[in-house]
Amino acid sequence: MGSTDPTRGCGRAAVAGALLTTALSVAACTSAPHPGRDGGVTSHSTTVDGIERTWTVYTPAREGAASRPMPVVLVIHGTGDTGDGIRSGIGPDLEETADRENVVVAYVDGHRNNWNECRTAGDWPAKASNLDDVGLMRTVVEDIHRDLGPDTVDVDRTFAIGFSSGGSMAQRLAFEAPDLVSGIASVNANIPVDDNLACTDSGEPVPVIFIQGREDPMNPFDGGEVVVGAGPSAESRGEVRSARDSAGWFASCNGWPVGRTPATVRDGDAEITTWDGDHPVRLIAVEHSGHSFPTATGRWGNDGGARFDGPGAIWEFFAGLDR
């Protein structure tokens, strides 16, 4: 098994020579008009290095001219999925929160349904083409800022939610674009062990919330090899840390004192551990849940009937960063 030192990698390249950055060549964005104060859903696209990239934006209707400018949440799907796909799973829950809390949500599409994320192991199109998916996320946010304007959107508050491989992509934003994201949520995606970590850690602290299913057969809760598919088509994505070590790794990078014990509480099917401070880290371990995104309604299809409001817990964590 690869090294899993919880403090290794903070503030420097985790794997020498494995930088996965490229120059971003972007053509002008095209989109349907943003809905602004009336709310609605719009489709957008741009060209990155000759490849069309797309995303969908949900903008809630805001009441009253004095409403606070809205933050942006990037939603990043898992391998084989699309922005529309993850929206069908968590969108109703997340957009209910967005309506209540005034949040712009952007569902971003991966190239051929995948991302150039943080794991060394594995070979898929976005990684093979060495795409600048960090640059894509910057373009999405800049497009929203430009179209909606500073009176409608808060240019200093952007968050990212990623599921599975999308969680690894969200981690990459925390490692390499801490100026872009004020916090990330990684759902069913543990941190790779050192030998499988292909991203460069900037050393800047970023708050992180992890939500992990204890019975996840793909992203092992206790750490180990991530295998996608089965039989002859099975593909290894290398080894990852345990859920606890992943959160502890980020907490250490964010300045958590060595030897201090984080607080743990229970909430129904969830065990919630928080490394508090100026740049907090939270781990929510959901019982009876596999490789799924837990919601209060079970819309994703939680294994074993577990019910936990993942989108609500994520926004509660993000909103608390302002206090």
C-alpha cells in the first residue's frame, strides 16, 4: 500500500513531475441569457483547447432589491455521468436550498463524462488529453460573474461540490485554486495516498466537508484500492486514504494542532466529526450508505434505506464559513 502520512504533501508538489496543468485556450462563451432576478435555468458553453465544454446554471428568483449578492456553487459529477445527471439526483434538494438561501448553482459537464482530477492511476479521456479542468471551472465562474454582475453574485464566495471522481476534481480545486474556492465538499471520494496523488498542493488552507458512505464498495471507507467496473472491464484508480485519514490530512494542512482530538456527534444515520478553527474540516460518515449521494428524500437511492440531508449539511457547512 502507498504511503498515507496524514501530513505529507502540504504546501508542495505531492508527486514530483506529475503536474497536470496546461495552458487554457478559451473562445468566447455562448449562452442563453442569464435569468437574473427572475430565476431560472440556462445552458452555456465555451471552447477549451478546441473542445466544446458545457454547463447548466440554476439561478433562484430573488425578492427585494436589497438582497445580498449570491454565492456560486459548482457541482461536479462522477465518472460516466453529466451535469444533468447529477442534477436529476440531487438538484431538487440542492435547488430548494438555493431558493431559500439565495445561491447560484452551476452543474458542469466533464469531457466525455470524466475529469482530469487528482489521481495518478487510471487512464480516461480528460486525463489522457491533459485538459485544464481547473481553468474550465474558472471560466464558468467568470462567466456567471460577468453575466449576472456584482450586485447579483458575490465574486468572493465560490464553493464546489463533487461526487466520486467529481469529489477528486473538487479536491484539485482546493489544492491548486484556493483563490477560486472558499470551500469544497467531497462526497464519496477519499484523498489519494501519496504515491497516487497527482496534484500540486499550494499550501493555502481551504475548508472541506467530506460525506462518505460506510458501505461504499468503490471508494473504500477504510482506505485501499478504488476499482471502477467489474470483470475484464474493471479499472483501478489506485489507492486512497481512509475517510478519517483524508479529513485528518486536510485538517493538518489547515493548521489543526497535532494531538488535539476533534469533536464527534451523532445525527441519525450519520456520525459527524469536526476539526474546527478558522479553516474547518468536517467528516460525515453515513451508515448503511454505499456509493451514493445521501439526501433526506433518498432520491439518489441510498443503500440500505439510510436518509441524510447531504445537500443541506453541505450548505450549512459552507454558510457557517461566513460567521
